[in-house]
Amino acid sequence: MAPQIKYTKLFIDNEWVDAKSGKTFETRTPSTGSVIAKVAEGDKADIDLAVAAAKRAFHRNSEWRLMDASQRGRILNKFADLVERDAQYLAELESANNGMVLTTAVAFMSSAVKSVRYVASLADKIQGDTIPTDGNTMTYTLKQPIGVCGLILPWNVPVLMFINKVTTALTAGCTVVVKPAEQTPLTALALAALLVEAGVPKGVVNVVNGFGPGAGVALTHHNDVAKISFTGSAEVGKLIQQAAGKNNLKRVTLELGGKSPLIIMNDADLNIAVPYAANAVFFNQGQICIAASRLFVQSGIYDKFVEAATNYAKSIKVGNPADASTQNGPQIDEEMMKKVLKYIETGKKEGAKLMVGGKRVGCSGYYIQPAVFADVKDDMTIAKEEIFGPVQSILKFETLEEVIDRANDTSYGLAAGIFTTNLDNALQYTRHVEAGTVWVNAYLVGGVQSPFGGFKDSGIGRENGMNCVDSYLEVKTVVMSLPKKF
Ligand code: ADP
């Protein structure tokens, strides 16, 4: 049964409101393509109201600013309890709206709860330094919340993205206006309701659904927004960085795309490497920024690997995301499905060898059979552009030295991996590959405790980890004159 959709309006200043324009837009479920909700479509006028509410909530005399940091942590822990209480419902809503396989969505809810608890634990540990300075002075630093933050979310893992950005900003003491992706507005609204239930004061969290050119652009240009944190495409990330410098100078955290290289050496254990490499690119239908979409396999095992990878991809069950045996669900929408199918056609045309899959499955919903390409060359489109779909491109290499240069020959630098049983190979690769996260004999594993972000066009800044709150703080240096003599 489809989960009940409780919230479809905008959430501004603790009220559920229609868009000023009265406009709504349709939300579809990718599993069938049918409309499941009509959601208020926010625009500049609604962003103005939301930012004003967040600014009031950030005033020095506001309940939020006067609250003990430990109490902020307690409220966020209560929020974690509520997410845990509603985990099954949230997972079903996520799966219905995003097409995510339900078992994956359920697993993500427990990661989300852990994530909130980790970040919340940092609330009362934000502290500066005491610095002995020259000239008979004593200096200390205060770390203070930046202000109103605009948080712009992608559609691929909506709950985790909301939780990650919102709870970090709130832990720092900031107030927020969230702009969820237009494809996935529903779980953000449900989470906003839980934040209020947990005790977050009025105006601290606002959610304005809408489109990039409307609500998104208005948020990134607003003079009262001090920081933008964005996860999405590199193309939009660049626009956001420009917008952030246009009026006031906003701080930006950008977590963008990738074309992540995964290296399989001759000495790797294929029983482990083959399933890992498949999961690294097919997980969530390939709709993850860290997808290992360039798989470099050493020549000694190339043919054997391609055969095993092809058999593995053949066995992946594509179907209804709510079905417990399903491994891959639908792509997010028709546009993305068509875009991925076009990349597959381009791969064939440019001479890569399609070993399996690559076709649409069924005629309702947006399903694609996972595709494996062999004989992929570095200059082919499928080896260069981020596909964001279930397409494994297998390239051949001879030496580690050669493959490191080829792995780095991309504008991206989000993630990388290597499978090898030789420690020197692992050490050389982890040292020289240009990527924010590097896995050795693993891929996609980890959690909120580790910093996450990209080199080069994959982004600016790091999220997660012990220092995650820093990018929502300003450092204030206070210099005090000391008495000369006692
Ligand atoms: P994708 O290509 O994966 O759909 P996008 O990068 O286009 O992702 O979008 C991610 C988020 O950025 C969405 O919430 C979208 O509405 C928003 N967005 C898109 N364009 C802009 C823009 N010019 N300014 C601000 N936000 C935008």
C-alpha cells in the first residue's frame, strides 16, 4: 500500500502555507510514472518570506540564539528518536517518491539516525582557542554560527541529504531555508514536521519546494543568506558559486558529481572485486555521485573479469522497488531514463562493446537493465561524462603508473578505489589519485564519521567528520589587554 502523504505545502515560519502564487507542481512515483501528489511551488516571493523568518529566528535575542548548545544537541537527539520511530514510514515515502529500493531506503534510515546522533553530539563541543599573544595581550577565539543558510538538495538520496545538511547547520546554531529537489519534495516536508515535534523553535527550519530557476536562484541570490550548501551537478554547482558572489559574499559548500575510477589489479581477489565493482556502479540504479563509473581492469585478468562482471550484471533483478527481492528499481524520471539510454547508444556508436543490458525494462516506470560495456577507451563519451545511471564501463590497463595518470585525467575528483593484495600498489595509488575518498579492497562503505567531499570540479569543502560544523561557523578573534603590573 502507498504511504500516506501528509504534507504538500511549504513550511515557512512554523506554518504550512500555500505558495504566494498559488501554484503547485506534480510529484510522480518513478515506479509507475503516475502522479502521487501536488506540491506547492515556491518562488522568489516564498523564498523572501522564508529567509525573513530564518533571519528573525537568528536574531541575537531569539530563543534559538539564547539556547544552550547542549539543549540544541538534545533537540537534535530527540529528532533522531523521531526519525527512528517513523523509519518505516519515511523509508516507504522515500521509496515511493524517489523509486529507491525499499530495503535500501530502510537501511538509509538507520544511517540517518546514526548521522543525526553523531552530529548532535558535537553541539556542545564547539570551542575556540586561548592564544598567548605579543604585547601584553591575551587572545581567544569564539566560533559563532554564520547565520541564515540556504541548503539546496539533490533527488538521489533525499532523506540523507536533508539530514546531513540540516542537522549540521542546526548543530552550529544557524537557521536554514531548505530547497529540496523538485523531483523529491515529500520526505523533506515530513522531516520538517519531525524537527518541529522535536522542539526546534519557530523559523529556524523552513522548507520551500520549487524549481532551480525559481526558488533555487532566489535563494542563492538573497542578500540575507550567509551560506549556501549545495549537492548536485557540477554544472549547477558552478552557477551557484557565481551567484554566491554576486550580491553579498556567501560561503559555499559544494558537493558535486564524479567520474570515479576503480582499479582492479591482476593480483586482486575476483570473488570480492567483481561484486564490489558491480555494486559500486549499480547501487541506487547508478544514481550516486561516487559511482565507480570508470572501471580499470589490468590486462592479465581483463577477459576473465569482463565475463564475470557480465554474468553478475545479468543476475541483477530489476523491478518494483517495494518488492523485497528487487535489487535495482527505476531511474528517477523519464528525462533521466532517456538521458541514460542515450549514453548507452552513444557508447555503442563510439565502439564500446555492450556485453549485457542497457535496455528499458517494461513500458511503465523508468527501469533500465544494468549495462556492462567492455573495450571502453578513455576518450569515449561514456568514459568521460557523468552518466548517473546503471552503466559499467570497463577499460584495460597495463601498469599502475599508467593507470594513475589515466584515473586522474578528468575534471572530477570525488572518489576512487583499488582492489589489490599488494600493499605497495595500494599505498602508491592512495597517495597519487586525486579524489576526496579512496577505498582499498572496498567501495561505498563508511559513514558520517569520515570527511566527505571532492577534489577539482567535484566540489568545495568537506561534509561529515568531526570538523563538519566548522563550515557553518565564523571564527571571531578577541584580543584583550592585560594589566601591566599587579
Ligand atoms: P540533477 O542534474 O542531478 O537533477 P541539479 O544539479 O540540476 O541536479 O539540481 C540539484 C538541485 O539544485 C535541485 O534542488 C535543483 O532544483 C537545484 N537547482 C538547479 N538549478 C539551480 C540554480 N540555477 N540555482 C539554484 N539551484 C538550482
